[in-house]
Amino acid sequence: MYDKISGFSDEIAEETDVQFTVLNKLNIRYFEPRGIDGKNISQLSAEEAGALKEKMDRFGIQASSIGSPIGKVRLSEPFEEHFRLFLHVVEIAGILGAKYIRIFSFYHDGGSVWTAEEREEVLKRLRRMISCAEENDVILLHENEKDIYGDTADRCADLMKELYGSHFKAVFDPANFVQCGEDTEYAYGLLKDYIAYMHIKDALYENGRVMPAGRGEGRVEFILKSLFEKGYDGYLSLEPHLGSFGGLSALGHDQRMAGLPEGGEGTFTLAYRALQDILEKFGY
């Protein structure tokens, strides 16, 4: 079994007791904290983060990465307040023992054309955060997300060529690239040497609908196989996004998918089992 499986367990339930109970049931030892008992991870006080760490220890759960919202604001918005939030997230990462923090590269105000000046502002902000990450011995993971600077493969590669190092690396999310109309094999070819973390979700090009891994068009199996052949041993973090997925009943013919609980636990389990099916092909 591949032992570095994680996930956004707030898709199971808001309550961390329920999240951790289901993770224990699935023998998953990591999670990517984002929604914590009704609060975003960035909104927790230091005391609340300490209480969360105590609960994690009781359940035997560790944080693979902080699922932060940093960089998921418009580039035109003042940066100082957001940077203070970033500093707080770095503090939370230290309390939870997480070496990774997921970040983004800022939303555009309109359209898809980024000027040279806007690009320089993105790089300036990221460099400042990377410097802080180095001081605090954490690693920032840039996620490709629709409508941010780094939503296309080419602009993600631009960021990596400019900034990649021991404290700035890439998260690869196949579904997000599909939803941006990007060829995931092309994106993987550009970014394969920069990937330190994988988000596991799939999607369809026609309508952007999120699917279990291997059931969409994101070439998840190809990408994972290629990564493993390169010696990848990083986290595979489930981000099911299957709340509107109407396929649970349609998958009833698959005995591994039959009899799943309803709601968040069911869709999270579905996503996990779809990943298991792929990993078994590689001997895990």
C-alpha cells in the first residue's frame, strides 16, 4: 500500500472528529487541513491550532500540507494585510508540524492577458513569501488554479523557472488543468521536474465536471505512473469535489463501489477507492 495518501477531509464533514474517524476507518494517516470545524485553517488562533494538533495526535493523523487560501485574492488588492495572513498560516504550519503550505499566484482582474507589469508584481509577492518560508523552514507549494497567474502550464512553468528551489515547488492538479482547457500530458512534461505534491482529482473537458481519478480525461494514471518511474515518493492528496457527482448509483456494478455511506464519507471513500484501483496497477 502506498503510505503517503492524504486528502481534504473537510469534504467528509465540517467536524474534525468525523473527518478523523473516517480517515482512521480508511487507514489514511494524513490530511490536508482546510476546513476545520467550520473555520478556514487560516482563521484558527494559535490556541485553536494547538488544540487541533492535540486531536490529531489522539487520532494518529498528521498534516501533509496546509490547504491555505494564500494567493487566492485579486492582484489589485492591497498585499500587506494578505501577507500578515500568510505569516499567521506559517505559524499554524509550525504548530501542526506541516512542512508544506499550499498557495496560489493571485487572481487577474479580468480577461486572460497578463501584462509584464502584472507578472512582475506576482513574482515580487511570491519572492517575499518564499523568503519568509526559508526563514521558517517551510516549503510553499504552488497549485495550478483557474484564473490565477499560474493556471496554464506555460505560466506555471514560468513561475518554476523563475522561483523553483528548496522552498518553492509545484502541486500538480490534473482536474484544474482540464478545467482550464490545458493538455495534462503537455503540462506534466513542462512541470515534471518541479512537482513535489499531487492533488488527486479528475475532470471532463466538455463541462469541467469533476470525476473520480481515472474516470475523467486528466490522464491521472499516466501522470502517476510517470512520476513513480521517476522515483516520486511524495503525497497523493485526495480532493474529491464530488458533492454534485451523480455517479454513486451508476457505479453499483463495481463491487468495490457498492454499499458506500451517503454524503461526504461516501464520495470521499469513492475517490479513495478510485485512487486505490490505479495504485494497485503499479503494485501498491
